[in-house]
Amino acid sequence: MLKLLKRAGGVLIITALTATAAYAEAVVQVTLIDKAGMAGLSKSMKLGMGMKGDMKNAKMAVNANPKVVTRGTVKFNVTNLASELVHEVILAEVNDENQTLTYDETRDVVDEETIQTLGQVAEIAPSRTASFTLDLKPGKYILYCNYGGHFMAGMWTVVEVE
Ligand SMILES: [Cu+2]
């Protein structure tokens, strides 16, 4: 009888540890890159999410590592690797990479009224790092910079929470 209780206890402990491990805080390293500063931008690039542009032509980029994380607490460490431009990072939920976002052509930015911002780092200077932490449920999330023209220059990526 005692043996049985011990065994049952052991199983319980193992289960508890597994559950804790599955929901440990995830950390995503995010880097912001631009190749040519403002000189490389033109309104015709059309490299925004869901536009099926050739991302090899992107002048700006958001890179995330890893791109798939476990649900729960997720910390985004954002580093601006650009030489001179200030950038930002906005996180919002999306369906997938084929979804297009509502775009304000006049201001050359994503219409932020149409997509809910869940977290962000506003104004990050070159060589600086900043972070934000969110509790995320499974789904897909875009990380993008919405300074004029930057999204269309390729400055976005999608991470998956599973
Ligand atoms: Cu930017």
C-alpha cells in the first residue's frame, strides 16, 4: 500500500514539472536592419506582409529568433542594428503571412486603427536595445515597424505561438 502511494506521488511530481517546463518564459531576439537608410526607400516597393513581393529586394527587415515559441509569457528583446535610422516595433495578431493589412497610402503607413497593437517598442535609436513582455495565446503575430515607408520596404516578420 505504501509502495503504491509512493509511486502515485512520483507520477504527480513528474507531471507538475512537465507542466512548468512547457510554460516557461520564452525569449525572442528581434533585430532591426536597414541597408540604405531613407535613400533606399520608394513607395513602389510593395514588400508588405501578404503582398508576395520578392523579399530579397527588401531594404529593411525585422528578424526574429526563434520564430516559433510556446504560449504564455514571451519576452521580446529588440535591438536596432541600423547605422543611423530610428525604428520601432509593433506586435499585433494576424491570421497568417498571406493576410494584407489596411494601408494608408497618403501617410505611407499601416492603418493602426484597423489592427490592434498588443505590444511595442516606440522609437529605438541605432545600437540600442529595448524589450517588452506579453502573455500570448497560440496564434500568429506580426512584428513590424510603422515609420513612413518602412513596412513596404520589408520591415516586418511573423512569429508563431503554439
Ligand atoms: Cu523602421
